[in-house]
Amino acid sequence: MNFTDAPSPNFNDRKKPVSLIVLHYTGMESGQAALNRMRDPEAKVSAHYMVEEDGRIFQLVDEEKRAWHAGVSEWAGETDINSISIGIEIVNGGHDFGLPDYPQAQMDAVTSLTKQIMVRRNIPAHRIVGHSDIAPGRKQDPGEKFPWVQMSEAGCAIHPKVMIEAGDTRSGLAAIGYGFSAGETAVIQAFQRRFRPAKVDGNLDDETASLISAVAVLTPKS
């Protein structure tokens, strides 16, 4: 896989080993605008990789370094997400620019890149998350149009294939990895955005409750 080097000054040293991959959308008017921002030292944001709509991949920060992409976030009890993760920014205007579809060429590149990192870093599929998963109520990316089912079919994420009887909701969400600092409604909404994007309302209906239990079953106990 070929990368275009686009070094960013926005990184520091990791404090912990890599064990998570976080997927984002750029949420800007163009890939170039996003690239410029992530390379601007005043912006104090970055990611390890950025994937353009045509499938080109830019590397901004070496994987051994701690890129600044997660912000205030939490997953499975860990709050220094930047230290344990590799961040992939996917060029897409996001909710502020009409939430466009993700082109297939782009998704092919995202899938290939994710697979390579998973193998290289021994990261399991349940440790591939969206920015909205780790920052409920604060972030919405990569958004409802991101093809998580396609990623799951490629072995790059988890997604339930069948519904099961609902169990305790809060315990199920915690088992998956969600933190509750933003409140349970925000967490349910983040879960729906990822696993039931057709209706993201934060309400715990029967379908959402069953899906929570189904995803919890797919998440290995730590």
C-alpha cells in the first residue's frame, strides 16, 4: 500500500501500547482543507492517516507517535485514547456539509489500511471504533452513512447479524466499551448512530435494546 507523506508537527510520545483504531470524518469542505488544518501547528490537531475520496492515503504522523485526534474521550475505561489509538481521518464533509456518501474507492482504501494496521498491531475487530463511540454527545463522526456493515463483512469491525433477547442496557453498553460521562441518552444515541443509523433518537426502544445485547455478546470479555 502506497502512502503520500504529509508530515504534521502535531504529535508527542505515546504513554501506552496501541490497542485501538479510531475512524473519523474530516467534516470540512475538502480534503486539502483538512490536510492543511492537521498540519497547522496552531490547530493542535492531527491523525496518523487521512484517506481521500479517490482512495489516496496520506500519512501525517508515524504510528509510533501519539497523534492528536481523539480529544476528550473514553473507551473501555481508558481516557487517554490518543495514547492507545491510531487515528484515521476519512475525507467527508460530514453533517455540516450534507453528510455525503462514502465512495467505494475510498472505502476500499479504508478497509485495506485498517486490515494492515490490525494485523501489524494485533488489534481485534471489536477494537475498531468511531469517534462518536468514544465521545458520545460531543462527536457524530464518521456518521450514519458510514458503512459499518461493509467494514464488518471485511473483518474490520463488529456488527450483529441476528437479534437476541434484550438484557440490562447499561451493563451491555459498558461491556461494549462505552463510557457514560455524557449521560445514558447520549450514549444510546451514539450506539444507534453506529449500529442502527436509520433512527438515531437516543430512545431505548426494543430494537435498540436487543441490538445492545447482541453487540455485547460479540465483544470479548477483557
